[in-house]
Amino acid sequence: MEKGLIKENFPVLDMTCAACAARVDKALNKSKGVRCASVNLASNMATVEYDPAECSPEALKKAVVDAGYDLVIGRQERGEDELEKEHVRKMKAMKRKLVFSIVFSIPVFVISMFFPDMPYGGYVMLVLSGAVLVWPAGGIFAGAFRLLKHFSSNMDTLVATSTGVAYVFSTFNLFFPDFWLSKGVEPHLYFDASSMVVTFILLGRWLEERAKGKASSAIRELMGLRPDTVGVLGEDSEIRVVPIGYVKAGDIVVVRPGERIAVDGSVIKGDSYVDESMLNGEPLPSHKYAGEKVFAGSVNGRGSLYFKAEKVGEGTLLSRIISLVRDAQGSKAPVQRLVDKIASVFVPVIIGIAFLSAVVWLIADPSEGMTHALLAFVTVLVIACPCALGLATPTAIMVGVGKAARNGILVKDAQSIEIAKKTDVIVLDKTGTITEGRPAVTDVFWAEGENMPGEAGHRGTGDAGHGNAGPGDSRTDVRPAILKSLELLSEHPIGEAIASYFDCRPVDVTGFAAMPGKGVRGTVGEETYFVGNETFLKENGVLLPDSLSSAAAGLASQAKTAIWFSDSKEAIAVLGVADRIKPTSVEAVSKLRKMGIEVHILTGDSKESAEYVARVCGIENCRYGVLPDEKSSYIRSLKASGKTVAMVGDGINDSAALAEADLSIAMGNGSDIAMDVAGMTIVSSDLRKIPDAIRISAMTVQTIRENLFWAFIYNLIGVPIAAGALYPINGFLLNPMIAGAAMAFSSVSVVTNSLRLGVRKLWPGKKAAAGIPEVSDKTNVPETIVNNNEIVDNKNNKVVTKMKKEYEISGMMCMNCRKHVENALNSIEGVHATVTLDPPVAVVEFDSAEVPVEELQKRLAEEGDYRIKAR
């Protein structure tokens, strides 16, 4: 959006069909100062981007009123609840009119069909049909007349003209039958047609409005996550419950067990698990403790939390999600442009066809021509349905965007939904996208004869060993504490990672000094200690044992940074530090490749690090040492080769490449700039959501195509039949009542088909419908995870199936617990486990047969009060 422009959403009143939306859209876009306007019939909302120096909401309202409709401004102060109440009031009013119309129309239908010769039956039908046209259909006639004053037309014009002509013609025949009898023509009454058509129209609109309300349920669900009140800690340490609007940044907010969090902030006290599933789509709760972020809309578990409010009101993540979902649901897919063009001329064309049909009948059938001409005229007007055309795309977009939001995927606009399905190349940034984006200790190798008390983590594979020093050996007991103490004084991110890894009390360090690019040193007691790279230790005359040198070489082969720890004479340990690959990244890449999508890594990192990550994830295309401007050039080169390219990144350095790609996807833990540029945002930063996004895109596009097909086919077949095209063949003429029912059904069927998208499973586990990417079992990939039950190992060019399962772990309270559980599981033969604290899950791979959960539980019980169960 250009600087200085404002983007706002306004409710639009009195729209009934696609022609209405097209006229309002045209009126807004012609207004001075408006850069872009989009009107959504499904949500009855107009999204307008305008220059406040040249335009105002009042000017926009005047433009819409001049077009024959109304625009609601100043709605923000009234809140979303008021909009919902207004929708409920509208539904109740429509229902009252529908019931009235049914009660009065059924007697007319019965008399007309079964008792046509009943005394005074014509006069009874006159009164009952007139009542239907005056009140239930009064809004239809008022809308048509209002547009007539502006030389415009819409669906109301068709209905009002057809039912009005039928009623007037029937009234004339009732009071002046001799006029036709003198000409040898039998006069007929069509009161049933006028009243029943109105009834079916009202029924269709009521069902359509109800279905449209369900289509926008995602917005209402998200808005329902905001609590009305919140507990705030006062200066007197008393907790006061205040309305959410009174909370400001810097307040200390208290959340009790089971309460919903009202604003975004950082925990300063307390420990609990928080359900964030409505925000990020993750089913398991997140562990929150001091320093952790909490977000509005999430639900607190059993513990109490005190947190400092940082973002309130419209600044919260929840408000941003609501805004993104609303904007996306109101945006137009590229295919909608064709529909808008058709809708803008649809009503005049249908009126022309109706008149032409009547003229043809008058000429072709002199004896019954007037009767047939009237029937054809009324039926053509009634059966034509621009509503189905107008609802085909926006309802599918609304449901698709809502489905994505429920799965933790935020879509910025409808174009992103349409493009995602076409993606055949996905380019992934490495740091923060495939990896966790921060250094962490992955391996600890101790020299022979050294113990490792106080270590919170597990040893790396191929451990150099740990000694048998007893607990009374104070020399070895303090080594982890010394290492932790030295790194606590370091300002380097690797130092922070090492310090947080060890769970022990620090000791006093004197003479601390940091050597940039090398390491740190300090004195504890009478001994000097060093932490740093191999060169740093050699420069200080430290002896490096062969066992640790071998371990360091192994770390280098895995693109891990080797950090050495020594005293003044000999190395004590070597630690592997790396930006760890997310546990879900391998599975995500595998799924993308099995969907036929080419995956690339694009990173500014070193060759060794990039190639290691590519090898582990099974990615064949890897570019390293790339600068930000080179990233966008790489994207352009892929696009030039005819590829539809999606770029996934999280940092400011990715923003240019994101903007260059056909589809841009940002990770939710990344920079605001990346998310502003991106067409989609993965809230949980889980790469597995990308296949989900492509799947939702394919399902949505398929639904749009189905809707448009039936909407066009309905009109292409229905209008000629209504005009009497079958009469010369088999003498069939369509009854206006049947035409009205068919018209109502067409709109309802389109909306219902869109709603079906919301309840369909993303991955049903069977062959997908045509056009929807599905995971194939025939694609060979490197040793990567295929699904939740197995992995595919491609060694020696053959597929080998291995078991992989996920388990829920309870009883873990901290990182120390997590690593105890992981160590315990990995100590079982044939088991390779990765355990996460947030969520508390163990991903276990079995070399051969699955180990019974009872055996896993027995091993965990030896470590503490931990419980395991299959997911």
C-alpha cells in the first residue's frame, strides 16, 4: 500500500445480487481519491483504499447512496458485536416475511391447482397474492424502484417485473374477462405464479443469508477469543477486573487457570501450559514461564501467570489475524474479474431476452401467443440468477481463508490462494525457516576420565567417553559449573546457548577476558580455563587429546561448530553447537517433494552448513553464500524458466526475494517486514503447514470452478427452456413457480458447496480429487520422513520402510526434564527419539519392530514421574 493511503472496510446495505456488487464496486472506484475498491457480495463488505487528503468516508457514502445503495461509516466505534446483532435482526425479519409469504401463498397455490372453479376463488387469490406482494415482497419492489431512479437494475428488477406483470395481468383478466373472450382467447389467472415466486425467492435468500453467515464463521470464532474483562495488578498489589479496553501497554495482567488471555505480553511470573490452537493450529499446549511470550485469545491451563502487557487493542496478534482474515475474505480472486464483467450486463441482457421471447411467441402463435408470451416473459425473468454467479467465488474464498486460519495459516489475499495451487518450486531460507534460528548445544564430548555432573543434556553420538571419577572428586565436579560461569560472562550467542545448557550453580570467575573471534578465558581458584575454538587453545599451549580431536572432526562433518573447553594444560571437553534443524522440517520437505514440488535452499550461510542441512532434509538444490539482492535474482531466474515460485523466509534479508516470488510465505516468528510483504504467514513457523496451505489452495480453487460451472450451466440451460425452446419439440413450457424454485436452489447450492469445503479433511488418506495435489507413494526421496507412521530410506536406490511414532509426554517441567526423557528413550536398543518440551511430544523412530509403550514407560519411570502415551 502506498504511503499516506488508508485502507478501511465498510458494510454495504441493500445489495441482493452480483449486479448490485458490481454497481457499488464501480461507484467506489470512480470516486476521487480512491486508489482501489473491492466489494464482496458474500460478506456485504467493501474494502476501500483511499487518500484521506482527497477522499473521506462521507464522500464514499455519498457515492454509494447515489448508486442506489447505502454504506455504513463510523462502524468501528460500535464494534463487531453490533454488526453481529444487526445480522441476527436481519435474519429474524427475513424469517417473519418468509413465514407470512408461505402462509398466504399456499392457499393461492391450492385454489389455482385443485379448485380453479371455486366461487370467488379468483378474488380470494387476488387478496392473498396482493398481501404477499405488499409486505414480504415490498422490499424487492422498493429496491427495484430505487435503482430505476438511478437508471440501474439488479435481481430485484427481474423479480419485481415478473411478479408485478403476472399480478397485473391476472387482475385484468379477473375483472375484464370479456376482453379476451371476444377475441377467442381463454383468460388465465397467474396469481399463484406471482405469490409462489416471491415465496421461493424469499426462501432462497433466507437460506443464502444463513449459509453466508456460516461461511464467515472464522471471523466470529476469532473475535470470540477476546475476553470482555481482564485482571490487572494494581500499585497496591490488588487484582482488579477491568474492561479489556482499559488495559494499556506496561500493565501487569494476571491470568488464572482456565481463563482466556486478553492481550499480548511477556510472562514475568508463573508457570503454566497455554492452549494456542486457535491461533497457530497446533493441537498441544505451549509451556509458558518467565520470559515466554503469551498472546491474546489463547487459553491458560492449570497454573496462574503474571505477564506484562506489550501489545493491546488492535496491536495484538489476534487483532492482526482477524484483520488479515477479513481482508483476505473480502479480496477478489483473478477469476472474479470475468464474473464481475458478466454480472454488470447480466440483468439488462436477461430483460432483453425476456422481451424477445414474448415477441417471438406473439408472432409465432397468434391463437395462444399472448398467454405463452406472458409465461415466457415471466419465467425468463424469474429463472435468471445472477446471485449464483456473484456468490460462486467469494463464498469459496471466505471458507477457504477461514479453513486456512483454523490451521494456523494466514492468507493476505485471494490471489495467494489461487497461486498456491500452481506452485511447482518452493525456495526455502535456511536460518529460522528450516532451522530453529538460534544456536543450541547438540553434543557434549568429555575427555577420558572426566565426569559430567550438572550437565542437563545428553551426550552426542560417538561420545568420547566420560570417566569413573567418584562423587567425592571435587576436581571434576566443578568443571561444568566453571564452563557455565565463563559463558555467562560472555556476550556471544553461542555463550548464551552453552550457559543455558548446563543445570548447575555458577562459580566465581576472576580475570575474565574475551578474545573476539577466538573465545574467552578466566581464572577459578588457582587455575586458568579457556573456552573457544581449536586455534585459541593451541595458541595457549593446551594439549588436545586424540579422542576429542576425533569428536571435533565428526562435528565439523555435520556442519556444527566445535567449542573447546580446557584448563591451562589439557582440553577437558568439546561441545557441538549448531542452529538445529526443526524436527518438522524433514517431514515437510519430504511431503512437498512427494507432491511433485521442487525444493531449493537459498541461504547466506556457509557451504558446509547449507549442504549439511540440504543433505539431512533431502534437498537437492542448494545455493549458499547468497546476498539479499542475489536471492531476488535467483527467484527471477527460476520464474524466467517458466516456474511458479514460492519463497519462504523469516527475515528482513528475505523481504526482497519474498516480494519477487509468485507466492511469498513468511514464518510467524520472523520479522514484521517479511510478514508485511508475504501473501501467506505460517503462525507456528512449522514448515508442515506449507503442504497444508497448497492443499487448501487446491481445494478452494476446485470449489470455485465447481461453483462457476454450475452457475453458468444453470443459466445457459435454464433461460432457453424458460423462453420455450422445448415447446416445438415436446410441447413443454416451464411453470414460473418451478422457475422460482430452481432460481432459489441455484444460489443455495453454490453457497452449500462452498460450505462443504470447510468440513472436508485436508489429507483424507485416499486418492485426491482431480486437480488436488496428493502425496504419492511412488516418489523416491532421500532418507526423510513420509508421514506419522514411517520413513523412507533411499539407500542403494531402494525403499526401506521404518516405523516412526509420536507420543505425548507428561510430567516434564523444564529443559532438564526434556533431556532426561530423551536420554532415557535413546538408551533403549533400536530406539531413536527426539523430545520437545513445547509441545511435550516424543518423536520415536524404531530400527525394526516397534517397542511396546509399556517398555518405554518402564524406562521413563526409572528417571522420574514421567508418563508416555501414544498420540
